Amino acid sequence: MTYTQGAANPRPAYTIFLILVSLFTASGLSGLEISAAAGPIWSSESGPALEARAAVGDEFFGKVFSARYAGEGSALWYFEDATPGTTTTASDGFFGDAFASAELSALTGPVSNLLKLYGNIESPYPTSSVQAAIDSVPLYSAGSGLAFVFNSFDFSVSFEPRLSWQSGENGWTELGAELGASFLAVEFLIKPGVDLAWMKGEDGSESLRVRPGLGFSWYPGFPFSVSADSGLTRTWLPDGTTSDELPFRTSFYAALGTSILVKAAVELGIALPDAEVVSAIGSTEVSFTLGRFGRVGAGDGESTWSGELRLPCHFSWDLDDGWSAGVGLEVAFD
Amino acid sequence: MIITRSRPAQHASAFLTGFIAIPLIGFLCLATPAQAQNPATGMAKKTISAWFSGMEESRKYGSIKNEVELLALNLGFSGLGEPLLVDRLVEGSKKRIPADKLLAALKDETRRLQTIARLLNERGLFPVENADGLAAEASLLFRAGLEEGEFAATLDATAELADLKTPLPKVQRVLTALSTALAINARFPLEAEDRRTLTTALVSSRIPRERFGSMVSLFARAKASGMAQSRICSLVSEYASSGATLERIERELERRIRTP
């Protein structure tokens, strides 16, 4: 084989390609997931709207590594004047966002390193009028993270540094890390940890935040699971003062029969020492499985697909934004 | 492209399977060797002839006594005791099942138990102690929908369990893994191949069998968060067979669920 002058020698690249192929295709397991959903939504702040979203994700497993990418987009069309007795127009407001991520992780061994990159773009939120939305600029956010997880038989310890950024007038850059552990106690996974973050705002202000916390997940052996975590967040502000907050989160998940799935979550932020609730969010979703589609292409060693048609109904309430309720049809393939 | 929609009858069957399998996980995990040796209390002293000559209720089934004794004899050749059939006789008579139907059920039970004993013997897994108790548990799983090939494949997975030296803990692990997979399948119907992969992965995993039941909760959590059950199954199987602990599997599922 001869190479023309100036052309790149393909051998190293070809070798690297072969190594990557052998690493990522060894087990043959991959997982492409596609879903799409649409339906009406109503919120106390913005009135009725139509929501549509779609997501795609794929993953490749090798003997040593797995690689995964995912993308998701959603769009909301608001009908601002859709109060009883008024005319509804479909062009009153639009909100959209798109999210993409890529991850690489080690499958085997006591240490699993995970590199994660992600980015998000949000169109301006139509808070008051169409013109306000047009005048605003989109919000961008991006981040990366690395996870070092040591898994032993009885417990795991993780160290996860991260760097994230968000654009806009209230934008910020955050450099943080979480040191956590996890161990099994009967049916509970106990998760102590401490999170440290340095944040710099677009206005030049800096703050340092530390949050020691404790969480657990309960896996009782029937189709039900509960998680909760809390801690103490102390933030050092630029003027030398500190503020303390007690965050609390809990969520539960359940399957009723073969067709009903329920999840609910509550998040609270309590400012100390006054014990004032500064943030509160509650949400619940009941999803009905309307139909399942069997495997396509099974039996010949070729790719197989299965799918579901679901009817998710959700309700959420936010201390600042009020309530929101919606229902939709979702079709998902994997 | 062929798309088959699951039938309501499958859902009903799945419900019944869950009705049996979910409590069975708890029983299999909690059963101590002492309890397992004697699954029906006081059963060791029960014999077919003693039962038929016992209370008035049992005498109504005198017409099938000889055939039941023959079944017990055949069962004995497989290394299993006749108390296993006495237990079913007691159960059938309490439900006032007609003699001919009870006999048919006992024949089915005998065939199942013989198959179980054969599969265990072929792999050198027939336990010296508590054989009757484990066979009864395995039979219950067969009645809940377990297939012979799935049982055989899961037994084969015990070959990787170097830490377990005797058949008893290996078979206990297999039964708990199978009942876990059946319980998951009852709520989140899986393809037969996926279910088989899951059971063999659980058996060969580092997860203590007492914690296999937590997989049902993990499935519910991931499924309620929007993941497809076949995806959850393949991920759990992949990581469990790679030596992952419950913590690691939870972490892997969690990071695939995007939280807004």
C-alpha cells in the first residue's frame, strides 16, 4: 500500500477505530428509545396551552465501556386569552426547550468513571405578552461532570466534580463537587453525602455553598418505592454574611396492577433560622398504559422493537408559579 | 412489520402470577433451613394411608386411594416424599374438590415434582436436606407460570456460584430469582427471553438473595419514571451479570432518568 504525500496515515486512526468497535460492540446490547407525546395543559399563571414533546436516546454496551446519548425537545403553545367567553388564538405565546447529553461510563471493575456532557436551550418564557417574548433572548445552559464511583460489595463511594453554566442576566457559572456514599441496610439504601459548590453570577457576585445531607431510598419488595433526602445548605455571600436553608425532597413511585403507574414528589426549601418556607413544589403523575405492542423482528437475531401507548395525567403546584394540570397521549418505542 | 397487541387474558394471567409470586418472594427469602425442612407443619409424620384412614372428610376420597399411593411410590423413586402429596390432598379436600378432579391434580403435581427432581439431579443440585420443601416451592412457581426451560437455564447459572458449595443455597437462590422474575413479569410483562436473562443474571450476581425482591420496587420506580420495562430489564440484567450491587444498579437506572 502506498500513501500520497500529505495524506494522513490511516493506520493509527484505523487501529483506534477497531479498538473502539471492539469495546462498544462486544456485548451486542444496545438500547434505542424513542417517545413522543402531546396533549393539553392548563396552568394558573398562563392559562390553557398545548404541549408536545419528543425524546430519543441510544446506548451502546461493550465489555468495558458503555456510551449513551440522549436528546429531548418540548414545545408549548399558549392560549393566553382562553377564558370563558373570549376568543382563543393559537399564536399568543410559545415556549420551547431542547436538551442533549452524551455519557461515557465503565461497565466493570470496582471503579466506574462517567463523563457526562450536556447542553440545554430554552426559548424565552411568555410571561406577560407576546412582545415580551419576542424581545427576550433564549437561555442557554451547559455542563459537564465526571463521576468516580468505587463499588464494593457492601457500599459504594462516589466523587463527582462538575462544571455548569447558564446564560442570561441572572446567569451563573458553577464549579462544584459531591462526595457521597451509599450502603444497603435491609431494604433501605442509605445515602450520606456532602456537596460543595462555588458559584459566580453574571453580575460578578460570588458565593460558596456547602450542603451536607442524608438521603434514603426504600425498596420494599413490592411495586412501590420511596426516596427522601434532606440536609443543611449554608451559603457564604459576597458581603461576608451567610444564609442557611433546609432543603427537603421526597418522592414515591408505585405500580397498581399492570396498567397504572403513579409517581409523586414534594420539594421544600425552608430558610433558617426563621423556618420560613421559601420554595415549595409538589407534583404528581398518574400514567395509564392503554396498550402494549409486541416485539417486532424477534426470533431471527435481528433488532427487536416493542412499544407502549400511555395516557399520562399530571398535576403540579409551585409556591411561586401556582398550579398546572395536563393530560396527554404518549407513544414510546424501545 | 407485525405488531401484536397484548390480550386482556394475558393481563389476568399476569395478575394471578403476581398474586402468587410476590408473597412467595418473601416466603423464600425468610424461610430458614429449619422451616424449609418442614414446609407443611408436622408433615413428616403424614402418610397417604394415614390420611385416608383419618378424619371423615378424607374417607370420602377412598376411591382414589390406590392410585394416590402409586403416585407417592413413583415420587419416592425421584427422591421426594409422599408428604408432598398429602399436602395437596389436604388442600383439595378442604376445597371439597371432587375425587376425580383431585386425582387429576395430584397426577399433574407428581409430574411437576418428578420434572423438578430430574432437572436438579441432572445438574448435581438435588439437595441432601430439605428436598421436599424446595421441590414444593419450585412446584408452586411452575403453577404460577414457570416453564421447564427457564428453570433449567436458571439452574445452569448456578455453575458460576463458586462461593456456594452445597446444592441447598444454590437452589434457594434459583427459586428466589425465579419468583422475583415472575413477580416483575406479573406487573411489567416481559418477553420470555428477557425474563430468562434476568433470572440468570440475578442468580450469578453479587446481590444477596434476600434483596432480590427489591428489584420489583426498582422496576416500579424506573417504569413510573418513563423507562420501558424491556429497557429496565436489559439494564438490570447487564449490570447484575457484570457483578453490580443493588446500589450500582439503582445508580445506573437513576442516571438514565432525566429529572427536569
